[in-house]
Amino acid sequence: MEERVKESSGSDGDPFALHVAALAVLDDHGVVAGWNRRAEELLGYPDTAVIGRPAYEVLVDPRDLPAVTEAAASCRRVGGWFGVLTLRHRDGRLVETGLRAHAISRDDGVREWILAGALAVDVLEWQQDRAVLDGLYRRCPIGLVVHGPDLTLLRVNRAIERFTGVPAAVFQGLPTGCFLVPDDARKAVDRVRRAMETGRPLVYSEQFVRLERDPAQERVAMVSSFRMEDPSGRILGVAEMIEDITERHRAQRRLALLDQAGSRIGTTLDVAETARELAEVMVPHLADHASVDLLQPVTRGEEPLRDLAGPVVRVGACNVGAQQPGPPHPQGEPVEFGSDTPQARCLAEGRPVLEAVLAPDWFSTEGRQGSHAPDLGVHSLIAVPLAARGLVLGVMTLWRSRRPDPFEADDLTLAQELASRAAVAIDNARRFSQQQQTAFTLQSSLLPRAVPDQSAVEVALRYLPASASPGVGGDWFDVIPLSGCRVALVVGDVVGRGIHAAATMGRLRTAVHTLASLDLEPDEVLSRLDDLVDLLAVEQEAVGGRPVGEQVVGATCLYAVYDPVSRRCSVARAGHPPPVVTAPDGRAAPLDLPAGPPLGLGGLPFEAREIELPEGSLLCLYTNGVIGERHIDADVGLTRLCAALSRPADALERTCQAVVDSLVPSRPSDDVALLIARTRMLSPDDVASWHLPPEPASAARARALTSAKLTEWGLEHLAFTTELIVSELITNVYRYAGGPATLRLIRDRSLVCEVSDTSHTSPHLRRARTTDEGGRGLFLVAQMAERWGTRYHREGKTVWTEQSLAGTRI
């Protein structure tokens, strides 16, 4: 009987094992025939107290007799029983006991029953452990692999069977990593050996796995490893929990790529840069090679036609490694796709194309038609249209060559999402480029293209648009010839950027020209400009206003008039940086000039200052971009400008370029307008001036003086017309002004005749009737002179005329 009992014993964890269980033997009538020491420990009865007595009398409480009777009947029917019964301890307390009963037959044919018992709580714990083990090996969705000390597989569960496609029974005794590709198998062996040797567990480590039967399919597993030991510390092996997280990993990777794309694509309003950013985001996270091809109108900032499908220009491209060959068509070159290529179909239909598996000879077939793949190892392709606001802008192509797994539907969905986002950014950049080009065209058409001929100053100009700001600015400069060989030098800056600022600059520049033609003083010119800016603001409010970035909230301007005869320069500014004056000896300093309010504030006066400039002085006018970089203090910038102008070169152009090189960065953040003028002086021999009293004889004296001076200058051919002009102007002073007159002749590029008086009465040109005795004076003057006009000053007015030195116009 002991041998049979021993054969039925379980493992060390089994509470019914021979060395831990309470054992009793009953005959077929329920009389106790055997009792071991563990039974005595469990219920308190020694063997002498129970052997030979019916078990129900000694061990069963009368209240539990029905349950015991039912269990005995069931045991007799099936030859065994397992369950929990309440037994009576020797001290009277009740003990919940787990029992297992089996029928055994003796050699003489008599049947007996062996009962193995243990505390019910121990039995329950053992059952739970058995259930957990059963769950781990049969129903657990997470893989379990048990490695022996010799790095062979002892056992795997059914999750590993599903993961590998190999029956679990096949694994037993095989070496670790036997079903993986060699590279991944070595990593698996190293991982198990490290856990076995160090005893340090490995928790939640991501491992890339490729099975030998399907090396093209890369899987991702989450692995946790720990060493197994018995109670004595002997190493039994390593257990690994392996979870297939391939889909989760791909989903996380896609989300991360979307997040990365949001921060990397569209960082600039540049079409080419946005396309390159898109290609760089795709590699290597989604593809081994990526190219972005845009329709040619898009690269120029134009809007493509809805039925346009090519040609395209390769704007962005990226490869998985520097050692990989690049696309046959470098960036910036046109590309033509064959009609049956995926890219051509994508452009024509506006729908994505997924070629999960390409034919082995696909390159030789499609390469001749413009497929333009990076290398011959490509095995999978995606072509996605770049479409925004109903327009197809181009196509993005993705290839895989190094990654063994082909593109799948989820990859196509991700590529479409990224392409959609990038297309909006590209279209925004295209529209911005279009606006920029329009603004640049408008601005360049409004800025002076050449310096007009004049003798007062030598001029060097520079205009540099901002590289980093959105849209052109409203900076401008002007050189405007005035009467009497004078010249007006103007620099201005409109607040704001873009087309609106450029258009406003054009309106202000036109207004300055108009006001300059009236020969107004600099402070008066700025006052009139201030009124114009106020009017523009009122117009905006009347039509409901504009976005804040386009509002004309003001402008700055500096207006200077230089007279080469007197060497006097009159300057006024409206919120603009002061001009810098460089003396002929090289000393440079900003001109101490009242700042004045910016244009557009209204109601505040402007002040002009008049200074004398020696011949050869430099007068530098500029906008904030020269001294006002964001990282440079304006005073520091002004000091640097003075230092640059203190070393003037012989050629004014070189001086102007030196200022730009020393103060303006390669990519200025603000527009730069720079005007440097070197003053000249008319020779005293080319100027003649006489004061004439208010008497009738003054007209004859003026004619005589004029004739003599023109003869001296060798301009006898102008004597007749000039004498007539002088006579009429002096006569008008005598008749209408009532004061002395000043006659001045200037020989320059033209012959200038000026008659000044103390009256502010404006002369009017009118046509006399045939019966009128007078009224033809100014009409004759206008007919004989090329230009004529009137300018006013504090002491009165000056009527001037200009005649060409080449001949007389009658």
C-alpha cells in the first residue's frame, strides 16, 4: 500500500504529496485501518484513538454527517472523490479540511480507501497556483519562455506558439533563439545569458524580432527576463515574458511622427524649405528614401491650373544614409514622369498610390519613363498627392529598400496625413511668395531707378530688403532736383510691411515730389506729409479698417535741401534718425536736429535747421535698418555709423559699400535704405547777382547786365531770350511788388535766371486778349523758357526760369 501511495504523490508544492499530507486508510465499511503522524498533527488524534473505529464516529460532527454521507456515496459510485469537508479536532473544534479519496485493492481482493488530507486553505492556495500556471501556459496572451541553464528551451506557452507559428511541443530541447534570424538569435542568447549570470532582471525592454521563416516581417516585442532559483539557490534557468507590441509600436511611431512633423514642417514661409522639411521628416521613420516634386508654377509662387499634371521640379529629397546614392534628378531640376508611373497617376487623379510589392524588373520598366528611384533595391513604393484648397501642388514619393517590410495601408494613411499638412504649409508659402513678388515688383517700380542729373551733390545709394521679415517694408529714398541748382535729399520709412506698406510708400513718395516741385521749405513739406498720412488713416477707418499688421499708423521722414551756391543745407525730420555729417577732414557726427513727431500723429510742429556745409562734406541719410538691428542699441549703431563714415574713400560708392559691410548683416532683419551725398559748390564765376531799385530804368539796366554777363560766359546766342525774360520779370516787380529786386544768373547744366522781391503775391499766367494792352509777360516767359516757377521764402518770393544751353526754344 505504501508503494501505491508513493506513486500517487505529487510535486513538492502539492499539499496531498506523501511527505506533507495527512493520510488515513479506511476499510470498505468506513472503519479506520491506518493513521499517520501528519493526520495526528492535523486533527489531534493519535493512531490508537482512531484505528479500529468508524471514522464518522470519531472525526465527524453530527451536524456535518449528511455532507459526509453524500460524499461517501459519491466516492463509492465513481471510485474516488475530491472536496472540502468539516472534520472534528480532538479538542472539539472544527477543521476545514481538503480531502482526496481513492479506492485501492489489496492482493486478497479486499477494497480499501486511502484518504489524503490537508488544511482547506492550503489546498485552495495550491489550486490557485495550479490555475495560474495553467493560465500562463494555455490562456495567457503574453508569451512565456522558460530557458534551461544550458540555454535550451524547456517550455513555451501557446502565446509563443501563435507568435512564431510553431507548435509549443516542438520547442522543448531546442537551443535558445533557434527560430530567429542569426542576428536576432545572438541578441536573444546574450540577453538570456546576461540575466542568468548577473541575476539582474530585465524589465520591459523593446526588442526587434525577425523570424527565420519570414525575415521580411519585422516584429517588436516587449521582453522581461528573470532568473529562476530553487530554495537552496541553485539556478534552474531563466524565464522570459514576451509581449508582441508590433501594432502598438507602429501606432506610437506614427503618432510621434505626426507630432514631429507638426514642429518641423512649415517653420518658414519658403516653398523649397518646406518641401525639404517634409522629405527629411519621412526618412528614416517611415521610408528609406523620400522625394518631393512640385509643379513648376508652384515653385515660382504661382497658382497651378486645376488640370495641370506636369512637369514638376524636384524640390526636396532625402535618403536613409549618406552612403546611399541620391536620386538621379538632383534638387531644383525638372522631372518628367511617364504616363503609367505611380507618380503620374497620382498627379493626374489626385489620389494616393500604394505599390506594396514592386516587380523585380520594375526599375528597368519604369525607370525609362521617369520613375526616378534612389536605388535598385527598392521593393515598395507610396506616391501621395500634395493637395491644398482644391489644388494639386505636387507629389511626394516614398521608397523602401533597406527596411524589409513593405508599405501597408496604415503607412499610406500616415503619409496622406503628413502630405496634407505639408501641402497646406507649402501653399501658404506659395501664396506668401506670390505676395512677396507682387510687393517687390510694386516696390521696385516705385523706388527711383536712377539718380537724376544735377550738379549740387554726388550721390551713392543702397537699398537692401529684409531677409527674415514677412514682406517688404516701406523704406524709400529720393534725390529731387530743385530750382536754382538746388537738390532735395529724402529718406523715409513707412510703418508696416507688405503690399500695403509699399503702396503707401509710393503715395508718400509721389506727394514728396509734388511738394518739392512747389519749392516748399523742409518743415512745410513734412507738415503737408503729416496731413496726408492723417487722411490715409481716415480713409481706412471709413472703409472699416484693415488688419492690425496692415494699418498705416505712421511713417518717418527726413527732408534736406542743399544749395550749391550758398553751401547752405536746410534739414527737417519727422521721427527719423538724424543725418550724419562728415567734414572734409574726416570728422563725422550726427546733426543736432529736432526730432519732430512721426508722420500721422497730427497737430505737432516740425522744425528745420539750416547749416553750412563745406565743399566735399558727406551728408548721410539712412533708415533704422542701418543702425537699428534688434540686438544692437541704436546709439551703438549710430556710433558705428559715424566711425565708418570717418574713413571716407576716394570713390563715394566704396564709402557706401563700406558702411553696408560694417553695419548691415548678411541677412538683415529690417529693410535698409542708405543715401550718402558728397556736396559740391558752384564756382563763383558761374554765378552773377545784382540788386536793382524799384524804378522804371531797372528793366533796361537788367537787360544790359544780363547781356554783358552772357557775352562773358560765351552764351551770346541766349542773350535775346534771356534779356526779354529778365525785362518782363523786373517790370512785374516794379509794377506789382513795389520794392527792390534781386537778379541772379547761374550757369550750370542750364541757364538759370532768378528774380527775387519782397512780395508774397503769386504771379499768374494768363492769355491776354487782342484788345488788351498788357498781361502777356509771364506767357512770353513760359514760351521762351524750358521751365519756370515760383518759390517762396521768409523775405518774399523768387520767380525763376531755366533755359537749355544748347539753344533757345521759341
